Amino acid sequence: MAAFGDAGHAFPAIALGRALAARGNEVTVQTWERWREPVEGAGLSFAASQEYTVFPPPPPGTDAGAGEAALAMMPLLEDFRPDLLVSDILTLAPSLAAELAGVPRATLIPHLYPVHDPGMPFFGMGMAPPRTGAGRRLWRAALPALETGLRIGRRELNETRRSIGLPPQERFHGGISDRLAIVGTFPQLEYPRAWPAETLVTGPLEFELPHPDVELPEGDGPLVLVANSTAQDPGCDLIRRAFEGLADEPVRVVATTNGHRPERPIDVPSNGLLHDWLSYSQAMAAADVVACHGGHGTLARALALGRPLLVSPSIGDMAENAERVAWAGAGLTVPGRLRRASTIRWAVRTLLEDDRYRRRAEQIGASEWARGGADRAAAAVEGIV
């Protein structure tokens, strides 16, 4: 297993590795050093990988390229001699290294499937699917613009491949395996499409660090959990807006900075509590509404527990995730540019008063896809070895 080090990518890889080990396989997980203890605590071998930033992208030439990283990984593959390498979608180097070593590979996509389907909005734009044939034709007409970018990406990938002695590829999305692509999300969040034969939607692959019992605000009013992104919003703007907007509401608010320590203190109202870390499985199980930036791991955990969502996206695929939650009827979106105390208050009131959102979230949480994602993925991985 090779995974990018943000929690939303490392944790699903650990979940899959644990499921594979439980089925009698020998597993090594290569990810960032900060996850050594959880990996080894799950009974898996650990190998450290290079740490780097995806958003915003670093200036050209400041980091080693994927080709150099792939060559640096070869001793690990020669020593471990894997039957299969499962590479996270954000880690291109392990895919290249596997190809160099002649090792079959699968791809773990721990979020929505990012490959475009003709006639649908481009992934990442956070737009709903067209309702008419005219809308689908408009998206098809815009396809050349998307393919221009894909051709640039393919050319850059092929330059990297040539630099380490691999032949060029003709297909787009060459970093995704053509043998097995595991999509670790709820099918209820995926727009209808024709799925490639090698693609398997499994449901979320869940892993959580152990935490002490969660302290909740006193009282019996509805509980709102505000979960700051682990990778974005270091100033905790979402938490500040939520505390301000909900301070005089008949609710309780518990928030987690998820490791961020902003320089400016956060004012906590009398009906709120602020934690550095907390257990999502505990806090979300007690919550009536979950507010977050739209990281896939957070919203998937909330939906697995049947909790409606207030999503205020920051960057990356968060706007896409937010739109899919709204499209599925399991929550509301407050765009980052409209994130105010008043809009947070309006959204929370709506989610608490209109039980359609709760009922839809509970339907998703009660479905077969809310559990067993890692086991489905492990069975598929064994199937191609």
C-alpha cells in the first residue's frame, strides 16, 4: 500500500491494509512518518515516504519529481517483492515504480470518482448534473476545453515515464490502474454514469485514531458538531463563524480544530466546547447536524452514521463533495464566499427543522454501503493477484 499522507488518503489505505492482513496477507504501508504508530498498531509494516504539499502546488523545481521518487522506491520493492502494489490516486511515484518492477498495480481512490463522463459537469467544479438534453449537449460541446488540459497532463506524464525508461501511454488518467480502481465512496453520491469495467465502488474505507471519550456541552438541545478540515482552514474560520452564528440559538455546539492551532484565539460561546481532537465515531453519533468543509472522509463518516451535513467547502474537491451531498438530499451547502455567521445559522436551522435531510442521511447510513467498504476492496485486490 502506498498513500499520500493527508488523513483523508492515509486512513483509507490503513483500513484496506488492515482488511488485507485480516485475510492472511502480508502488508506494508508506505506513507508519511506521522502515521507510523497507527500503521504498526494495526499490525502492518511501515515504510516512510516523501512528504509534500498538493494544495497549493509547490513552485516548479522545489520538490523531487515523480520519476526520481519512483527510482528511490525500487529498493523497497526489491526487498519486499510484493505480488501487488495498491497506490493512492495522489501518489504517482509508486505506480511508476510498480511498472518498472513488473508488479501488478491497483489504484485506491478514497473519494468520488474523478474521471469525466461525457455530457456531465467537469469534476471539481461543484455543479449539479444537467436536467435536460440541451444541458448535456452544452457540456459535450465544452469537452474540447477539458481534453486540452488532459492532453497536457498526459504529455507531462509521458515525459516523466520516458525519463525512467517507461514507454508512453495513450490514454488519459494514466495514473489510474487499468486493472482495478477502487472508489471508496457511497454510490449514492455518484452521478449516474457508465462505469468502466475495472472500476469498483466499495463504500467508504473507514479508519479512526483512538481518542478519549468526547466531552459534550451540557443540556439536551440539538447538538451541532463543527469539524474543521485537517488540511485546510488553519485559522479555523468555519468554527469561528459557527460559534458566532449559533451562540444565541437553542443548540449545543462542539467543535474540533483537528490539530490546527491558530494564532488568534477562538471565542467559545456558553453553549459550545472546543477540542483539539475528538473521536468522530463518538461525536457524530451524538450529533444532530455535522458542519464541515467537505473533506470526503469527514462527510462519509457523517453519512455512515446517518447525520445530515452542512458543507462549506474550501479548496480541491470540497466543492464537488458539497454539491454531491446536496444533490443526494442529505445536506446543505454554504459556499466559502458566503460563509457568515448568519448563513451558518440559517443552514443549521433549516437542517434541524426540515426532517427530509435527516431522513435521507439516515437512509444512506442504513444502506449496505455504510459498512464493509474495506472488506469489499480487499476481496477485489485479492481477485487480481
